[in-house]
Amino acid sequence: MKHDIRLVVCDLDGTVLLPDHQLPERVISALWAYRQAGGLVTIATGRPALTAASIVQQLNIELPAIYCNGAVIADPDKVWHQAEFAAAPFLPLQQAAAHAGAELLMFGASTVYAFRRSQATEHYEHKERVVCELIEEQAMLSMERLNKLLLIGPMAVIRKVWEAAGALLHAQYTALQSEDTFLEIVPKEVNKGKALCRLMDILDIEPKHVMSIGNQINDLELLQEAGIGVAVGNSHPLLMEQADYVCRHEYGDGVIEALQQFGCLTERTYQ
């Protein structure tokens, strides 16, 4: 069956990036070859634009990209869409997280906020090459323009913290696992799939011409909205169950496999 894929949308961590969060040169070369053959490439990540910037630069992406699990769509010159919310309702969640030994990070347009220095926050800073701005809990009462929150800790612990957050927050926000120790919190109307629909409208591309590639539960809607949804070989089992294609290879090698499987790369375009 012939596949006419014109746009490839990739998750970052756990997908194009290796476990050490490095971007392999072979993946850069494969995506470059696909673009040279006329294809379009962009990303859909839980990261904010701030911490994805170096990867966007390495991939030379100029198209609008999806950030903060779909809360933001932006290119280097323009913000196309942005979902914002206030921090104040989450003060009890922060207090519960601190009591449980977990961390809550908050993401604004250009700043990542943390409430203390810890091994978890320092690991996050090292992974994403960013320095968090430390704030007091009471500062949450005046913060009005957040794009997402991130709970960090053992998954059983942070899920329990979120489950105890109360019906009001659960009615308005959703929590999505993005890594083994990351639980992303965004408004109910936000996810990567809905952002992909907006992006397809911006680029005037039909779903049947789109392939999306991911590895975690927060990529589920991204895969569902694309004509072809791909899970790399290291993906969460629930994502594999829903994918149109599951790669034999993991991480970036799975991305290359998907490009070859669906005719985006040939021996002539990529060696």
C-alpha cells in the first residue's frame, strides 16, 4: 500500500532522543534527507520551547512546533496558540507534593519555576539544560499565565498526590505520564492530538498525509489524530496497543525505521 506522508511529527524524550537525552547524528541525517526529498518535519513535546530550543536548532525546524503537551504551538517568530491558566488553585497540590517528597515544577512562557533545590530538580535542570527559578509557595497566588505543571517523583507517589487533588481540579485539568517519573498537568482541553489538529489546519495538511511518532502515554492522542501513528520499540505498552505500527527498533533508530517503512526514506534519499 502506498503512503503519501508529507508531514512527520516526532516526540522528543524517549523518541528521537536517546536515554541520555542526546540527539544522534544519524537521526538528524535521516530527517534532513526526508526534508530534502520534499517532506516536512516538526516536533510535539512535553517540553516548553525554552528547553527544546537546542534540539529545534539541531533539527533546523522552522515550522510551528507543539510544546508543553499541546498547550503551545509556536515557530521561531510567532506563537500560533497558547493555553494559559492560574497557579493559585494548585497551592494545595504543591503542599501535598512537598509533604510526599515529590516536586512540582511550573512552566511559564519563558521560565520554569521550582519551590526548592533537590536531587529531582537538579536532575531535571541537567536533563533539559535549564536553571529553574526558585519561588515561595505564596507567589502562586499571583501567577496567572502558566502553560503546564509537572509532578516529579516515583510514579506511584505522584499519581497518589494527583488523585488526592480534589474533584474541582480533576474536572478542569488532566494528568498525563510523559516519563517514568514525570506526570504532566494541563487543562482538559489540551493534549498533543488537539494541537496536531490545529497544526494540520495551519499547514493545510490532511491527517492521511501525517505520520506521528512517540513513546509515552502523553503521545496517545498525537498518534490517534495522525494518518499513521507510530510507537518506537521502547514505548509504553499501552501506546503500543493503540499504534498503527510498532517499531522493532528503539528511540531514534525506531524513528528511522518508521521513515523507511512508510516510504519517507529510500536507499536513494538516505544512506
